[in-house]
Amino acid sequence: MDSFAVRNPSGFHRRASPRFAVCDQIPAVHPSPTAIHPKKVGLVPISSFIRINQLKTTTMTHRKTNATNHDGSVSTVSFSLLTLGVLSMLAPQAQAQGCVASRGSGACILNHGEDTYLHAGSWQATVGYRWLYSDKHFRGSKEETERQTLGTDVRNDSHFVDATLTYAISKRTSFSLTVPFVSSVRSSLYEHGIKDSAGKSERREMSASGLADIRLTSSIWIFDPETHHNGNLALGIGVKAPTGDSEAKDFKYKANGPLLDFVDQSIQPGDGGWGVILDAQGFQKIYGNASAYMQMSYLISPEELNGAYSINSSTQVKRYHSIPDSYLLRAGVSYAIWPSKGLSMSLGARMEGVPVEDLIGGSLGFRRPGYAISIEPGVSWMYKKFAFNVSVPVAVERNRQRSYIEIIENRPGGDAAFADYIITSSISYRF
């Protein structure tokens, strides 16, 4: 079974980056002329490439006034609190749901103080957490409910923690460094060969944990924060470094004894390649306490393959793991339900996934492309220099697409396991 995993794109003042994942069984692979090895493929060395795992949100200035003006209109304070809530919702959350691997954890929040934009020379520290449990199998957009009935489903239980430090060079420009960690346990039948006394296959686990791929990103507000209090647009660019282990191993339990082998691609802490992160995010006041937000992130992975591989049990074809691109789209509305207490709620839509083909470089190797579309409710609370955020994207559509290799070899696509929902949260502090 494949696991659909997407490494998280970027976000406004960042949340931890989530990891998008979909688990899917490895389908039978038709023999190809030769096994594709990274060393035999022209890889593009990139040191200035960036990844999309976090969006930056800086804060907007506001006067110290009452929550409501004398004429009944919403004051700048009320809207700035709302804006902070919106920006906290724009934290990075690229994550697929299960075995389609998307790196990152997921929630970043902005603090609020006197201003909504981060002041020149100030810092913001954020810790984000993301959790997903994927066990619902899809082949294309069709769910294979029989997998759970038969007990042959693959289950990924993954936890992601991102530690992010942001520094504002000016009210308009900032840089962020994200150090992510991941811990995943994968339970399956097909990866093992142990049978009980009744001849029934036994479910066993493999796991991987540790440092994931570090990201360094920069962001700039297009419009002057001093004059654009009701809306703005930020563009970002960054680099993802291959600091996470992309060749982690654990034991598979075979009939003739334990076998140390690579864990599935969906739970590898890293992808083994440099990446360029591109992102755009913005907010706009709509009316009263309501504001709209949007986020678009894309991770460009110019390198094609890493050193880990899978061997099909029936054909014995070795397939090296692909280093795929990933993407995240989010949009919604936030509403300040209790402005004086810094409390706001949001509701939006999100789409995240791994494309069939990369923008730059080759798309060979083993990957599980696909996407998940979710409805994303969330809540944010701002208190003095702290900001807290929780959101729960609930999947409404999941699709495990055919990979590039499956298409050129004229094979049907494999299946992948997705999560029904993801929990993301973050806490940030300004100083």
C-alpha cells in the first residue's frame, strides 16, 4: 500500500509545518529495463532553493481605543485583533493525510500587542504541533471500504512538532528559521510475513522519528503596513535543506526472521533533497468583525531520487524513492467573536497534495501523488504577547492519482490511505 505524504508548504507567521500524508499499498510494479538509481540520473544541485512550509504573518498597527467607536462602527483595536486571528489561521499547514507524504506540522500563530505587524528588530518564537491518523484507503477518488472490513488497511500514526524563530528586519520584511521534528508509527500486514498458528497474517509495526528537513524563509509585505491596516499581501521565498533522514530503517518481520529495511516513504523524516519554497498569503477586511484570508504555497524539488528504495515482492523490481514537489491552497473567513478578549473563529477550505509531475527536474521513482480537499474550522486566542491557535481540517474529498511511473508503464494506480481529519495547533510569543 502506498502512503500519500506531502511535506508542508509555508505559512504566515508560521505555524509548525504539518505533513501531508497518504498511505497506500505498493501495487505490483511491471519490470522496467533497469532499476533507477539516483546516481544514474542527472540531479540539479541547488543551494538557494526554498521550501514552502511556512507562511509569515506580521501584525497590523492599531490605536488603543475601545472595541467599538461612538458611531457603532468597529474600531481599529477590534479589527487588529481580528487580523491577528486571521494571520494565525494562515500558519503553514501543508499536510496530506496519511501515506501521501507532505512534510511539516502545522499551526503558527501571531502574537498581538500594540501592533499587528511585527516591529523592526523584534522576534517571534512559535511551536506548532500536528497529528494525523490515516487508515481510509482510496484508489483514485473511490474509497476501498473493504480494506478495513478485511483488516488489511495500512495505518500511519504521525506526530509533527515545528520550532520556528522569526526576526523582523523591518515592519515589512522578516526571516524565519524552522526546525521540525517528526515521530511516526506505521502498522500493516503486507510489509511483513509473519502468520499466527491459524495461518493468518499478523499485523506488525515499523517506526521512524527524529529531525526533519529544516527550512529558512523570507517574507515581504507588498503594501506599506503603515497605510494598509485593512488588508495586505505577502510574498515569500525560502529554502528547505535535506537535514532529515530519508533512508531510515526498521525491522520487517518475515517468516525467516527480522529483516532491517527502509521504512515506507510516508514516514521517512526527510525527503533527501534541497527544495525551493514559494508562497503568497494575504488578508482583507470584509465588514465589521469579519475578514478574509488566503494562502498559496508550493515546494519545488529539483532533485529526482534519494537513496531509499522499495522492492516489489512479486516482480523483485527495485524502485528508488522520488523527491516530489508539494502544494497547499487555503482560503476562508475569520470572525472576531470576542474582540476585547482576543478571541476569533475561522472557517475555510483547503487543498493540499503531491503532484503527479514536478515543475523542475524529473518525476521518476516511487511516489504516491494525490490530494485532499478539506473544510477547516479553527479558533484563535490572543493574550498579551501570546497567541494560541487550533484548527481541525476535515476531509471531504480524497484522491490517490496515478504516478508518472504508473502512467508511462501503463499500469493502474495504487491505493493510498488518508486521514479523516488532522489536528493542528500552535503557540507563539513575541519579544
